[in-house]
Amino acid sequence: MSETTLQRPDAPRSRRERFVAAFQTHWFLFALAVVIPGGLAIGWNPGSTPPAWGPPGDWFDARLLTAAVLFLMAFSLNSGKLWAALSKPGPVLWASACNVALVPLLAWPLSYTQGLIDFRLGLMIAAASACTMAGASVWTRQAGGNDAVSLLVTLLTNGLCFLTIPATLALTTGRSVEFDVPDLMVRLLLTAALPMAVGQAVRAIPAVSRLAAGRRTTWGNLALFLVLGIVFTGAAKAGRTLDELGVTEGDGGLRLAGGVAWVGACCVFVHSVAMGVAFLGAGLLGFGRGEQIACAFAGSQKTLPIGLLIAVSPAMFGDPNLLGPGRGVPLAVFPMLLFHASQMFLDTAVATRLRRGSSEPSDGGPPPASADAGEHMGG
């Protein structure tokens, strides 16, 4: 019998077919590999784009993209799952505890191993930030988890961040920060709560409800493309911040390469361990697999915008005299960039693996872009 006869009918037979199969399964990873370094490089080198285009970080409004993602997630979410998550809040509380307490506790001892105080403080700022606004729910759904849980974790951790972040940073760094609480509440209302409420409300229309239920994969894919816009915007703004702080590519890529590599490894470790503990702990607490998956992502992901605000605001850690006259911590943004980028790559791969063993309906995440039947940078 020939080799061709023995070959499985669906097995790729050529290099091109193998590449196409890999791209269909991992297209979002390929996209991240372009969007993150591309956005960072463009923002870091503002002269690389025509002046008429404006700053790269302003090409997309991350708040509108986040609102659109959360609308899509709520719009295509069965209302019964949301009410069930509210009536049995155990998974939401567990994931929130992991996000607010476990991640900083993991990062705290590692912060003292950093060679630069910029990286020590930056790692703690990243760890103290709230859950991603959009990413956790997108990845939870792509993995076949209960995205009602992750949506509620997003609301809870972001709604309380004006309390949790200052307390965490005061404990772990000895420095205090203050937020404009009314402004934070308005942003949370407009960016998260309102889009989710509208998304659920329109499901009361029978025809809209059928459309939402019948094309979950379409909405999931659209949400992923919007997440790419959020990630690009976050990377471009971070690159612009590095440029404004006078950080050169030589400084970041050569002289500080060892420090950057180590703090990056610490970010990966903290995120991975938090994800594992959140997932396994949810299982030990008796939660279902869908809730375990939601806890894994929502309990370990960290949002970038709030971290950048803390790191660069002159009223917070962006004070150029924070450590004394002329002594600031301009490189504190690096750990946040590395944490955000690494969680995007890791969680995309984890979501692909988790959905294979999930009993929840999956949106094939990330599925082929052409599939039709469902994040962070931002988020």
C-alpha cells in the first residue's frame, strides 16, 4: 500500500498546506507578532509615519474599541448565564481575589531581584493594576469558558481599583497614589457597564436574540479583530511614551538587555503561576470547567492603560524627582509592556489548548478568520 493511501485524508500533504493549517489555528498569534512590535516601533519612532496621520496611538480610540468588544460579548451572551453568575458569585469572587491579591503577592518578592529600581516599581505597578477590560472575556469565550464570570470580574476589579491599587502600591513600594475617582467611575460606566447593559437589553428583541445566538463565532472573531486594534493602540502609546522619556533603542535593547530579559521572565512567571493557581483553585472549590477557565484568565490578566497612567503621570510615579532631585523612574513602563505582551501570547496559546477539553460551546478561538457560525493593550 502506498504512503498516499496510508495518509489520513485530512492530513496536510505539503509545506504550504501545513502553513495554512497552522495559520488557521493560530492566526491571532501571527497577528500579535506583527501588531505588538509594529505598534511599539511606530510609536517609538514618530517620524516613521506621515505627520498628517497624527500620532499612531491616536489612530484608534481604545475606549470605543473596548466598549464595542464588551457590547459584542454581552450581546452574544445568554442572559441566563449572567444571572447565574450573579446568583452564585463564588467564581467571580475567587478570580477577583487572585487578580487583586495573588498577582501582587507573586510579584512582590521578585521585584527585589530587579537590578533597576525602575523595573522593581514597574513590576509592582503592573501587578497592582485591574483586570483587562476586554481581553479576559474574549479569551475566556475563545477557550470555551463562562464569559459571564469574566465580565463580572472586569467590572468588579476595575470598579474597586481606586481602593485596591493605592493600597497595594503603598504596601509593596512604600509610595502612595491618588486617583480622580469620579473620572474613573465615569470611564468605567461609559466603557464597560453601559455597553454591556445595552448588549443585554437588545437581546430582549426576539429577532436580535436569534441573530446573537446563531452567529456567536462571527461576533467572537469580530471581537478579536477589535482587540488587535486595542493592542496596537496600547503598544503605539507605550512607544510614544518611551520616545518622550528619551529612552533610545540602544538603551533599551543593548545596555539594559539583561534587565529587560529578567523582568520579562518575571512577568511571564507571575502571570503563568497566577493563571494556574486560579484554574486549579477553582477546581478545588468545586466550580465547573467553564468557571475554571474564566477564573484562569480573569484572575491573571492585567490591564495596560491604568498601569501606564500610574507610571507616567507626574502626580504619581512619573514624577521626575520621585527618588530625589532629577531622579525619576522613566523605565518603569517596560515591565507593563512586557507583562501585557506576554499575557497576549501566552493566553492565546492557552485558550487554544483549553477549548479542546471544554464542554462549553467554543467560538474556536482563535478560529480561522473565515469561520462563520466567537483581547488587553488595552483591555
